[in-house]
Amino acid sequence: MASISLVLTICVLGFYVPAPSLASPSHGNDFLRCLSTDVPGQLVQTPSSPSFKQLLVSSIRNARFVAPATARPPICIVTPTNASHVQAAVRCGRRHGVRVRVRSGGHDCEGLSYRSGRRDSEAFAVIDLAELHAIGVNPHEAPAWVDAGARIGELYYHVATAAPGLGFPAGMCPTIGGGGHFSGGGMGLMMRKYGLSADNVLDATMVDAQGNLLADKKAMGDDLFWAIRGGGGGNFGIVLSWKVRLVPVPPTVTFVKVARTMEQGAVDSVTKWQTLAPALPDDLSVRVVVQNGEANFQALYLGNSSAVVTTMGSRFPELRVTIADCKEMSWLQYTAYIFFGDAINSKPLEALLLNRSMPLGQFVKNNPTTSRKHSPRRRGRRSSAGPMVPPRGSSSWSRTAE
Ligand SMILES: Cc1cc2nc3c(=O)[nH]c(=O)nc-3n(C[C@H](O)[C@H](O)[C@H](O)COP(=O)(O)OP(=O)(O)OC[C@H]3O[C@@H](n4cnc5c(N)ncnc54)[C@H](O)[C@@H]3O)c2cc1C
């Protein structure tokens, strides 16, 4: 029953404009005229605007899509500063057959937040929520409000500084946007104890496919509220803000790093990890990044290093974890360290976590292939083990170079 109603919800609310039209000057002009009645001109950039290209590529993370996106750009990019601008863009899109794409952090691996995705020249526009990035943390309460355009690095920083002792379970790259990340789940190394980001969403505000503002989960109804917490971004409407449950974190956490080459028994260690990781204490998450014939084990322990050395020694002796493999730090430092490594020693955390525009570097696409297929042990030949999905309950952000 639930799945039937979800299918219906997708059909009804999906942003698939009933008769998507090919881009033509008249569609674009009608759409822009419609927008101009409710959205201030400075919030609408067209390809002829001087800063259009810069804005379009500003949060693209997959370099493969930079050139195609600029070659077949949207009719315009709308940068709303309030809900009514989003509503107007959705309604104008419906009225004039223009597909609306929504972008928060721009980390979509397939670029679906800023390109059409169709081979023909479909008319589409981008709603970029970059200007909606407020974060409200009350030091005395566990819930916080996060605008969809906020980056998770900003969220980590504001939570830890406004409410020491609290944190939030989400991913490892600080420039990921809350809009797409929480919509699709949100995995990180506190997942074993506290679940995905989506599991910690308490409420939300959104604009549906008709352009209605749904102010809370009551207005959404159970099925839609369920769907936006993990059903994938861009499918059910445009989330404007999330109310999230903050979680307790200890004053000291420990990050553990151990690398194993094939000669050092990487295959056996990964094989053991597959059965062991889901059975570890909830305070301990171990992920493994397998690349170039090397298995890099990384663990977050919500406690100090002596305790994690003891636990790893008894549960995973093959890794031979010692104090030298451990780094104690605050939870906030960890959120930067997992991505920037030792750069946290030379740069202030503000510079690392509040920087919304990261330079476009090497892109990695995470591939959810099961490790059974790739295990050299099972295939009976030596090769560099491929990307893998970890056992249920452990972290799966392993990666492959794109
Ligand atoms: C470098 C990198 C590191 C990553 N690390 C992790 C990780 O550690 N853990 C993890 O779980 N995932 C990780 N991801 C995947 C990431 O969580 C998803 O790609 C996520 O969808 C990105 O969200 P975004 O807002 O940044 O992206 P966007 O490109 O803005 O959006 C992604 C999708 O969501 C839709 N969307 C965006 N905003 C909204 C909104 N407000 N309402 C409704 N739909 C919306 C878009 O249309 C698009 O379909 C990583 C991705 C990259 C590129």
C-alpha cells in the first residue's frame, strides 16, 4: 500500500513537466516574463548576464559536465532569497513547459541539478538555492533548522560552536548541500550510532510540483514526508529547509588510519572487515577505501584512543592498530580532518568548513558495487580490489576514480 501511494506521489509531484518542450526563444521569453512578475530581476541570470557562466559552474563538482553545461545552458538561473521566488519559478515552469532543476550543493554525480539530462535541447531552468543557507541552532535544544542551500561543513561548524557537545551525522565532504544530501540519505561515520542524516530529519518546509508552499510535515502528509527523507533529490518537490535532530558527541573522538597492501594481507583484512564491521560497538565505524591494490581502513571512534586500541585489538587484531595509528581530536576537527587531513593543522577550521566554493579538483564517483564480485580471494586471482559496498551498518563511502 505504501509503495503504491509512493508511486502515485512520484507521478503526481514529479518535476516532469507534462509536455516538456524543446528550447525555443518563445518558451524562454514567456517563462522569463512570467518570472519577472514575482522574482526581482537581479535574482534571475540569463546566458547574456555577465556573471551567468561563473554562477553556473560555481558549484559543479563533476568536471565532465562543465563544458556540456555551458554549451547547453539553462534558460536562466534563479537564485531565490525566499520561498515565494521558488514558488513562482515552479509555477512559471509548469505554465510554459520549462523543466525546473533544483541545485543546493551541486554535488550530484550526474549533474542533474544543473543540466537537462536529455539529449534533445529541452527547455530547462535552474533554481539555485545557494542564497538560502541560514542555520539556526539553539544551544539549549537538540533540534536545529537548516536551509537547504547550506553546506554540511557550515552545519557542522555552527552546531559545534553554538551547542558544544552536539553534532550531526552526515557525509564527509564539507561542500555537499543539505538539499540533495538529506534527500538521498546522507552517510557518514556516525551512521552506525545515529543513522543517516535523513533518519534525523524531524520536519521540513518545501514547495511542491504545483508551486504550493508546504510549511511542515503535517501539510505534506505522511507519505510525502517519508519520501523526501531518502527518496532522492529532485523527485518530490523542492525542500527549502530541514528541521534536524542534533546528536550528542563526546569532547574527544579518535580517528584511526591503517593501510594494508596486498603483500600485507589487504585481502584477508577486507574479507574479515565485511563480517566484522556491522558487529562492532555502535561508537565505532570502520570504512575501507580500496584503491590501487591498497586497502585504507579509516575508523571514527566516539571516545579516546586507548579505548579504541583495546577494542580494535580484541575485535580486529589483524589490523594491529596502535596508538600511533590514532589521532584524538574534537568532533568538529574530525569533520574537517576526514576531508582535508593534516591541513587542519595549518588552516583555521573556519577557512576549511565555511568555504562554500571549493576549487574543482579530481572527481571521484562512488560506486555501489558489491564486494563479493570484486574480492580477489573469491575470484581466485590477484587484482586490485574494486570499489565495494560495506556490510549493512558500516560506512560505504568507498570510491573509484572517475
Ligand atoms: C565529492 C563528493 C563527496 C561525497 N561524499 C558523500 C558522503 O560522504 N556521504 C554521502 O552519503 N554522500 C556523499 N556524496 C554524494 C552526495 O551526498 C549526493 O550527491 C547529494 O545528492 C549531493 O547533494 P547536493 O545538494 O550537494 O547536490 P545537488 O547537485 O545540488 O543535488 C543533488 C540532487 O538533489 C536534488 N536537490 C538539490 N537540492 C534539492 C532540494 N532543496 N530539494 C529537493 N531536491 C534537491 C537535485 O536536483 C539533484 O537531483 C558525495 C558526493 C561528492 C561529489
